[in-house]
Amino acid sequence: MAKEPWVDQDTCISCGLCIDNVPDVFRFAENGKAECYDPTGASEEVIQAEAIDVCPVSCINWRE
């Protein structure tokens, strides 16, 4: 099974960096927090570099 990005919405501050950087993977949920809606929308490398590594509160992680 491949890795999937996961957003801890309890930690998310709704800054939008992941959504701006990787809009094919992340969006705002109805509660205003980021969510991963298409884990196959970008490569693992792009998700790591453009979302996980830049998240100011480190709320995006991989799960298998």
C-alpha cells in the first residue's frame, strides 16, 4: 500500500500553504481546515517538499 498524506485538523491553523502549493491534493474542508482530497494528485516528492516540509505547524504527515 502506498503512503498517503494526512492532515491533523486539530493542529491545522488554516494557513492555506498546502492548498496554494499543491491544489490537486489539498483543499479546505467545510470546517475551514485543510484536508487531503486526492492523495494521487501529485507525486510523493512534491507533496513532501511543497506541503509537508513547509507546513508551519507540521500537521501534515504520511500514513500507510
